[in-house]
Amino acid sequence: MKSKFILAGAAILGLAACGSEPAEEPVAEAPDCPPGVSVTGGWMALAAVEGNPSAVYFSIENSAERNYMIRAADVLGYGSAALHQMGEWNLQPSMDELMQLDVPAGETIVFEPETVHVMAMAPDGTQEVGGETEVTLTFVGGDKCSFPVEIRAPGDAPE
């Protein structure tokens, strides 16, 4: 019985897609995020040494009435990515991996240098200053949010 519903749903979606025009809007204008979640100001600082990790920064706003928890990050063109937070240990600067990051209802979390960021590791070598790549955040429960980030030179923060 369940398979009949799946087949019927697929047929309806297929018919609906037949008459539609392909989407021409860039990802920047139509982010794919859960209800109430939006991302702005995305940018990536390339590593000063080729092949080293790059850092990704952005602001994520949760205007929903529920909390979201970021569980993972993925950056197009990189072998892996992780959430990181700058801190201090034994009076020395420390960069620590975050296993999850809470985005409370009604709040905005700003990923910026010297605080929280996404560390993108194992670049495939296709990144160019002035170009763009895509970041996908995965939330606890499976929701995802994809958005573009501008690629900048090492040390070149946006104004």
C-alpha cells in the first residue's frame, strides 16, 4: 500500500515539473534553509599556504519559534569541513572543534575571525579569489541549509 502512495506522489511531481521553467535564480537569492533560518554575508578566506585549510564566515539568523542545532558543515570543493571555535587554554590561544552549535530561536550567530568559523580542509585546488563556492549546514534532525560564499584572498576580510 505504501509503495502505491510513493508511486502516485512521484507521478504527480513528475507531471508538475513538465510544465515548469527551469529556475534561473542564483542560490544567493533562494537559499535552501529550514523555515525561519536565513544566512547572510557568507565569505571564505583562502589559506595563506596552498593546500592548508580555509575559513568560512557568515551570519545565521533563526527567526523561528524553535531552536536549531548545527551538527555538520560541508564546503563544495573541500574534502571535509568542521565547526571550530577560537578560545584560550593555559593562557594560550586555542582552536577547538565544535561537535554541535546551538542557534537559539530569535537569535543570530555571527561566524567571524577570532570567534566561530567553519574550517574547510583538503581543498581540491579549484578555488579562485573572487569566485564562489557553496556551504551546506546540516542540523540535528536532518534539515539542511545551503548558501553561497565569496572566495577572498588570505587576510582579505569584507568591509
